[in-house]
Amino acid sequence: MNGMHWIADLLAAIGVVLNGIPQGIMAMGLGFAVFPTTFSFVLASAVNGAFGSVAPISFQAESLALTGNLGETTRERTSIIFGGSIIMAIIGVSGTLTKIVAVLGNSIMAGMMAGVGIMLAKIAVNMARKERTAGISSVAIAIMTYLLTKDLVWTIALSVIGSSLIAVFATHYEAELPAHVVERRFHFLKPIFNVRVVRGALNLACLNIGANISYGLITGQMTGIKPNPVNLNLLTGTQAFADMGTSLLGGAPVETIISATASAPEPVIAGIMMMLIMAVILFAGWLPKIGKYVPSASIAGFLLILGAVVIFPENAATAMQGSNSVIAALTLVVTAIVDPFAGLLTGAALKFILPLVGLGV
């Protein structure tokens, strides 16, 4: 029976790796080097092994899309990751993650995450407009696959593979990846500070606060273990220190994901397997070889489904249920139009200012 368990663990791990590869390719398209990101996966697998944590980390489309949107150059983007990771490290080590949620309330946090869903859908549409062949075919395949399977792993696999094949055969697509992305060497990148970097770091931290809580707890629920086995402060600290080290070497960010490894017979082992397989793929330099034939817009379909169908409806429903539904709605709209930090700030300000002026919503 134990042998069968190992096979089930390995299959779950491979499924999550296949989910992560297109997002790793998206990271390369944004100018992040993937070789240094090996460090993040090794560190997180060691921490999960030591503490028995079921929540792994991997490339996450939401944080990549946000960072790519807010930073204009690779240096700005790695600086945003570094700044965001410092904020998250303080939150993780001091154990304030759960306190933030307690203060703001679930409906405001859910409003922010629903707004992120709309942001992702918007980014997906813009991608499809820029690279029409890959983008439009990716969206079409993703919608059909999700309607038939209701499964994100199948959706990302088929839409990315299908749209890449169409792009390669229809337009003879072959990407020229920058040298620093492909190199199997470390380059120290000193962080820079400007308005865009500070704004980006605050936004990334807000997105990660929401993602760590929602994705972390969903991953915990998938194990079927009660009470929820995910230690949110440990998860936040691990992800922050992994990003901090990697970003200084120009590496890609890795964040909390909803991971199918949690439903494997041994969720901790399956999560560690997944991260070690990713580490080998990055260390061996296989990802850039695959990435040459995968257009960045091939992830547009997955982003659209993730944002509009998976993240938005569930979080919007949660946001509208509480007593703070008006504030949550404004948080949602501001996040979608401006960014997550502005959204959370709006929600927090309204929650504390309105009662002071006698306008409890």
C-alpha cells in the first residue's frame, strides 16, 4: 500500500510542476533569471521537511503579473520583490498576518482578492491583444477546457501547449531570451528605490497577505485534516526569506499556491517532491530550453480563467456577505482599477473613519 502512496504523491507533485512550468516561463518573459530561483525551492523544501508543513511554494501567476505591471525594468522588478519580501518577513516573524485579518475582517480581505481577480483578467486581455495568435488561441482553449473539466491543471496544460504549438507552426515562433535569464550563474543585483519600487513592494505585500491566507488555508483544507494544518506565519516567513535571497540574484519570486499536493496521501512529502523536482528543472537549465517555444501570451487563457472564474466569484461572494459589504465593494473596485495596496488602504480607512463620523456602514 505504501508503494501506491508514493506513486500517488509523485503524480500529485508532477501535476503541480506542470502547472508551475508555464508560470516559470512567464517569469523569464518578465526578465527574471530562473537559475537562482533553485535556492527558493530548496530552502522551502527544507523548511517544510523540518516543520512538517503541507503548503509548498511555487511560481504564482498573480504576483508575476502584478510585478510585471508595476515595474518597468528587470532591476525595478527584482527590487519590488526584495522590498515586498522584507515587509512579508516582518509580518511572518512577528506573527501579525492573522492579526491583520482580524483587524480588517474577512469581507475587506476578500474584496481585495476579488479585485485582484479582475486585474488578472484585464492583464490576460491585454496579453491577448499584444500577441494575437498565441493569446487568442490560449483564451479559446482555456475556456473550452475549463468548461469541460473544471480543472485548473488541465486548463493551464492544454491552453499553454495548444497555443504554443499554434504559435510555433503558424508564425514560426522562437523567443530570444535575454542572456541573464538563461545563464546558469549568479549576478548580484543591488536593489534600487524609487516611487514605482516602493508602490510595487507595498502592492506585492498586500497581494501576498491575501494569497497566503486564502491559498494557504485552501491548501490546508484539501488535506482533510482538522484543525487546518497550515501555519500561516511559518508559510509567510518561508516565502519571504526565499524571495529575499533570490531577488538579490535577479531570480523570480515564488509564492503560496493552491497546491494539489495537499490532497496526496502524504501531503508534506508530495509538496517537498514537487519543490525538489522544480529545483532540478531550474538547476539543470531545462526551463529556458522549453521557454524558447512558449510565447508569454500562452498563459493569457489561464490568467483569464484564474482571475474571472476562480478568484473573482468566490471572493466577491464572501466580500458581499458581511456587515461591511459596502466597504468591501469599494475595496474590490479600487483594487481592480488602481492596485491591491490602494484597495486595502481604502477598506481600512473607511472601516475606521466611517464609525468615527457616525456613518457605520
